[in-house]
Amino acid sequence: MQGSLVPPMTRDFAIGMAWLVLIATFVAYAVYYTSLRLFPVARVKSLNFRAGRSPSR
């Protein structure tokens, strides 16, 4: 078996991972706060808790 599952520890890889984490964080906050501006707090909160449930419930 050749290779491994360890990611390459290069500068480009580290910059790419940091970029993905920052983009995901800011997009999530933007969606959340935009939802709070557009919808009542109770509705946004219910959607937040609803996302973790399985469809069978």
C-alpha cells in the first residue's frame, strides 16, 4: 500500500484550509443574521433546532 491519509503540510495547504474555515464561518454568520433580520426570532430558532433532527421524526 502506498501513500497515506495524512494531508500535505505545506504552506499552500495551510492557507487553503484557513481560507475555507474563514469563508464557511463568515457565510454561516451572514445567513444567520440575515435570517434574523428577515424573520422573527422564534422562527429562526426553530429552524436552527430542526436542522439536527432526522426526517423520520
